[in-house]
Amino acid sequence: MNPFLPIPISRRLAWNLLALVALALTAVGQNMPLQCVVNSGTTPPIRQAEITATAGEILISCSGGIPTPAGQPVPTHDIQVYFNADYTGRTTGLFTESLLLIDDPSWPQQVPCTTDPSLCGWTGGSKGPNVFQGKVLASNAVAFYGVPLDPPGDSGQRVLRLVNLRINASMLPVSPNMIPTQVLANVSVTGIALINGTEMVVGYVQDAMLVKLRNAAGDATVASPNGVEFTSCTPVTKQRVANLRFSERFGTVFLKPNWTYDPVTGVPGTPNFQAVTGTIYNTASAFYNPNFPATNNLNKAGLADSGTRLQATFSRLPPGATLYISTIAVTYTDGVPAPNANGLDEARLTANASGAFAPVAATETLDGIPVAVLPIDKGSATAVWEVLKSDPGNQGNLDFPVWISFPGSSEGLGTATVAMQLGPVSSETGASDTAHVARFADSPITLPLLTAPSTCSSAPYLVTTSPPYLPVIVDGQTYTSPKSFSWQPGSTHTLSATSANVTGTGTREVFTAWSDSNLSVRTIVAPQGSATYTANYKTQYLLNTTVIPPGCGSVTLNPAGSASFFDVGQTVAVTATPSGPCYFTGFSGATITAQPTTNLVMTKPLNITASFVAATGGTKPVSVTPASGSGSKQNFTAVFQGAQGANTLRWAQMLVAASPDGGGQPFCLVHYDVPGNSFWVYSDIYGFFQGPVNPQAPSDTLQSSACALDTFNSSPAVNGSQLTLRLRLLFKTAAADNVYLRTLDYFGTDSGWVKSGTWTMAAMPVPTMAVVPSNGVSAFPYFQANYYLDEYGQQGSLPRGWQQLLVAADPTGGGQPFCYVHLDRAANMLWMYSSDIGFFLGPVAPGAASTMLDSSACSINTAAASAGAGSNFSSDLKLPLTLKAPMSGAKKLYMRMMDELMRDSGWQQVGTYQVP
């Protein structure tokens, strides 16, 4: 065999993790190309129930490039951030409170762009506004448009910091193991490859709070399933019955506002600055600069409406009861409560679950604690406290004692309960102009509070309902249950239950049966002694559906329900169907999804909106950006439209070629499988498509003779009717070609090839190679061979190709003894050609001791050899050689490689060497 021809080497099925040490140099003495890395500025713990949880900051750090010449416009870029949960920042029209800051300006130097970003550009040597406001891009995404990014050059750095990023953490589950659920952000920057990838962790979702019902002394948990139990038929007067304890599971669950309230009026003071970048303030607000103008509510960006609120909802309280609640948090000493002081967390009762803080004045003092009487409606009452002071360094408790009074003649309703949770609770789960910040999903923990006697009335006959306070008709007269009667034993009476009762917005109780009869109207005979007759009801919730715009589609429910009411816990399939020239864009409200069918579990009244958009223009390619240009690598943005929505597209393609049929020349054809979410590239080398590879997965397998697709830096995005593909292409050949787009939908509509632009392909430069030392005299040289690669395929994919080093009279060997070393990159194995036996010896792993690589010309000290990633995306091969006597004389050093684009560099002389 000819030892100077490349040999086929198989790929090894294992990951070779490459260290990204520095940015790639394009050539010695030239500027580094502009490249950016994206990192998490912070990764805070996030409260699982929170709808408006503040995710960690995101940093995009850029180096290299050529600074913009003085007076010339600085290039602008769009930054898109997609989360694995819905984006829920406060909005003002299209604008959001999320901000992007350039180069971390101090708060006096923070200058926001208050107009169209195209009017806020920079020029070389002259900076402009350095704060840009985000816009809602999709239900789970925010974008910053027209951000100037002046390349800082080799010695500088440019930093883009993204702050006030709120997400709906209630969509993410609490992890069942020790590793908390991650909040993920996926970042892309138009025209710039992020060399360390685009996805990062910006927070960890954790179960936030533990609640307990403790006894009146505050020193033990009430363990009885009946809560605190009272003696039968004994009146209770202002008795401290229990203590409600809210406990943090991590130190930043209870967040105070970043202002203080007047202790009497509750009027908030001036909010404090929170505008020093990179600072953790541990308040309910995020990044906040009150010096910003009121334009688009910039002066309120990041500002919360209140501190954390704690909510307790009492149910099934005894008729005639009066409930007293502490207006402040307390601490118990030997069973005696006292107001919190001396640095302990503090909270105060407020009149509203949401909205402005309105402190409730104490009506009296019980056991030395100011208390207020809670209004009770049909056995239910709610208390809400706002956290005013908290210590983020400790996991704190907030305790609130409860007192109760009720008459001894009261009819009991069984066990009263208390449901405790973070607040305010909201059904608004998306970005909003008006909803309270912060707000939480309705996810209470319900505990038994107390059990009163079932009946203590002197009237022995009780007619009631379950749940209580529903109407009953006795002998033609309507009463509110429970109702006692003093009938004569043996007398006849008619009891009637109403079929359905509306008990709240979207809630009704539907009759099922009496405790001793399935008839809704029945006749009873009063027995000797006492008796209780209970009409049982089941709770149903309304599933309200809305279509926007009307007439563009319809929503069906399966099962249909009764007037769209469904039993508690029932699962309902909701399906949106477009009509006319419309397409479905997604559900919002009770759930947010782009899928046309979704399942809802009826745990409360739900509202769901199906949004449609009138289709215009049918299924077709829309545009490609850039539409013209030249170069060896480029980030293209190709946009396609589906007549019935982007999700109805089956595939989309981009072709760079002389003509739609290829024109008999090398071409580049990229295929994106929409439902499979995967890329393919047609290989004219093999005659079929290579793939699939998922977007942003590291791979260097999608290649043809003309191009390669960098899948790691390629991604799709769907927005209504449009599918946008961000495609990073590297070209291997030089040609002036056209750019064509094509797409097919599920209805069989094929757009055919549509010319959308032109591109002059330039071949990627062949990688350079160098060896140290490049000259010398020794029989025992230690060569360090560097093979400089492009970043393509260097993000963690399996390495491809091979690398070679030759010490010889010329590239053919020159008829003299030679030393020829080969590295199989995929297998990470060394080989050495032996002219003694006429084939390659090996393989031996670098670093492994072996005498296998030994011939009459030379040998390799494999134990001291190494191969791996070097700086600037290079691949380093370190070879301790022994050059034997037959090699004596003047020799030359040659290197050769098959790079990640599968191009053979051929032998290149890199030095000379004298063998003794």
C-alpha cells in the first residue's frame, strides 16, 4: 500500500468534550473575529407557585472584531430569549419591563432608548442610549430589537446584560429528587454565533413554603384530622384556638417591598434605587431605576406592586361565629405571644388580597396582641398579610394566632378548615399590562382548623345541606341551611332541594341526593327524638371558552358538559377548529399552548381563549436574510408561512445553487422537518439526505460537497403563521449562486422553489498547521503539532477526520527512511507507518505505555504522547519521538489533516530538521 495516501478510520461512538479556552484567531497578526459567549448572571431559587418569578440575569460577553470606524453606524443585532415557561413580565402595549443594558453603565449613566431602536443607534467613537426595552416575542419569549454592538477589538469586551426577566414558575413542577427543576433560557443573537451554546440555567424552581397549624401555645403542631375539637354545646368566647405558621423553605421566599410604609396610614414611601447591575437586592422588586422617564412605563420597570403576601382562607366556620386574627406576626415565649421585634421578620394584615397595601386597624387587643375581626360570609373568611421585613440569610417563620367565638346553641357544620398559600392569587398567567406583580397560582395547602358540635339547638330536627348555606324548601318556605325545627313527633313535612345553586363566579352546586332519599322532593314524618336531613350537592365549575376574533373558528368540549359546567376533577378535552381563511395560533388563559387540542382538569372555574388569525397569502416562503452577499460562512434567517398556521407545515427547505435543479454544479440543500424538529442536509457525495439532527445539538455530520450546516447554532422559531429558521452555513466551494426557499404543508400545498436571494459562496480557508520546534538537531525531538480548526463541530460533537506528522526527505519519502505518525481523531488513537512490514502499526491511545509503535526508522514514546483540544479551537498533538540511525541527515517536517469539513489539506511543509 502507499503509506502517503489517507487511510479510512471509523468514528468512535463516544463524546470527546472539548475545552473552549479562548476565541478563535483567524490568522496570526489579524483581529479575532467578533464572537460572544452567553452566561447566567445569577441562578436564584424560584418559588414554584409564582406566576411572575424573576429569573436570573443573562450576560452576553463579546470580544474581538474590528471596532467601527469613527462616524460610521455601529452594526445592530436582535436578541431573542426563549424560556421553558411562559414569559410574564409587566407590559405596556408591546413593550415590557425587561431591559437590556450595554456595558453595565452606572445608574447615573443609564440612558434608555425611548423611541424606535433604529433612532437610538451608535456611531463609531460616539455612544448613544445604552438601555433597550424588550418586546413580547411569543408566549414564552421576549426580544430586544436594534441593539447596537460595536466590536470591542482584541483587547476589549462588550457586555449585554438582560434584567427583569419574569417567567411563570407555576408551569414547572417541583423536582421529586434532590436536583431542583431548572428554569432554562435559550438565547440567540442575529448575525453572531454564540460559541459556548445558547441554552443556560437562569434559576431553580423549588417548593417555597411549609405551612402548619400549631396549638394555641404555639409550641406544637395540631395533629388531629379534626383540628382543635370543642366540647359539645359549650359557648366559646374570644378563645385563642390555634396559630397559623408560614415557614420559608429557602431564605428568599418572604420578600419585602423595596420601600417602607407609614405605620399608621400604610402610605408607601419612595422606592429605593435598585439599579446597580449585578447586585442582588433581595426585595420583591427586580432591577429598578426611578430616574428613567415615564415613556412606556420605564420608570416602573422591575418595580413590584407589593411585598410577598400570605393568604389564609377559612371555610365551614360555625354559624354565628366571630373570627379574630392577629394583625401582625408574633413570637411565642412559654406559650405567650408577643409582637415580632429585634430583627425578626415582620408582616401586617391588609384589607386586600391584591392591589395597594391597606393596613387593617386593630379592633381590640387579645392576649396583648392587636387583632381584627374578619368578615364572615356563609362560613368563609379570608386574611391576607403583607411581608414588611425579612432576612434573606435565614429561613424564617411568620406566626399569626387566631381567636374564635361562637354560641353554644349553634348548629355545627363539621370540621372547619384553613387554606394557606402565597399571594395574591391570580388567574392571569401571561404577560400583562394590569395584573399584580408579584402574583401566584391558586395552590393552597388546606388544613383542618376546628370541629364544633354537630347541633346544640333546642329544636331537635335539623334540615341542612352539604356544603352548607344552600337553600332548602321546607313545607313550601325557603330557608338557608342549616335550619332547626321544633316539630311534633309524627307530623308530616315536605322537604325540597333546589336542583342547582350558583355559589360564585363560575361555580355551582348540583343536587345529588338527600341523605336518606334520591328524590329531590320528598315527604317525611317527624320521628320521636331528633333527626337530621341533609341534601347533598356536588360542586361543578364553568369552563368558559372565547374565540378571538369571532367567526374565525370554534371551540368544542369533550364531554360537552351541562351548560359547560363540569364536576370537580373532571378532565375535559378542548379542541380549536379554524373556519374560513383562518389559522389557529394558540390557547391562552387556563393553559397556554399552540396545540389545537388540550386537556384541562377542572379544579376551579376556568377561562380559555382560542386565538385565530385570518390567513393571507397562503402557504409560501416569505423571505431570506441576508438576501444577497458573499462569504465562506453566514447566518441566514429564512421565513416561511403556513396558510393554516406554522404548525401545519410539514417541512421547509433552503437551497443555495445555480438553479433549482442544481445546474450540474455543487449545491447546498438544507431540509427542516417541522413535526420532527430536525435538520437534514442532502449529500451529493452519498446521494441521499444526512440526518436527522435536532436544532442546537452539536454535530458535524450534515454536509455536502458544497456546504455544512452548523446545527449547534441553527434553530427554528414559530410565531403564528410564520416559521423562522436560523441557519448557520459554512461553504466549501466558490460559486455565484441563487438562494431558493420551498415549503410543504399538511394540506398538500407545495410552494415549489421560490428564488429569494443570491449568494456568492467562498470556500472556507483550509486550516493552518504548525509544529514546535520547527527546526533543530536531535535524535529525540518532542514535537508539538497544532492543527487549527474552525469552531464548526467543536461544541461537543464527535471529532472527525485525522491528523498526520511526517519527518522525511520529501512528501513521498524520497526513497529514504521516514517517520510517519497518524492520529485517528474519532477513536483518539495513534498509528505509525512501518516501512519494515509495509503497513501501519497500532492503534495505541496517547498516554498509554506501549512498544507497538516502533520501526527501524523511529519510535513513539506513547506514554508521554497526548492529543486533545488546544487554544483557539486547535487540536494539539504532542509526540516524543526517537529518530534512529537510518534517519540520519537533513529532513523536512510535514503535516497533513482531514478537517471537520472532511477536506484533505495535503502535505504541507512546516519546518526542517537535522537528525544526527
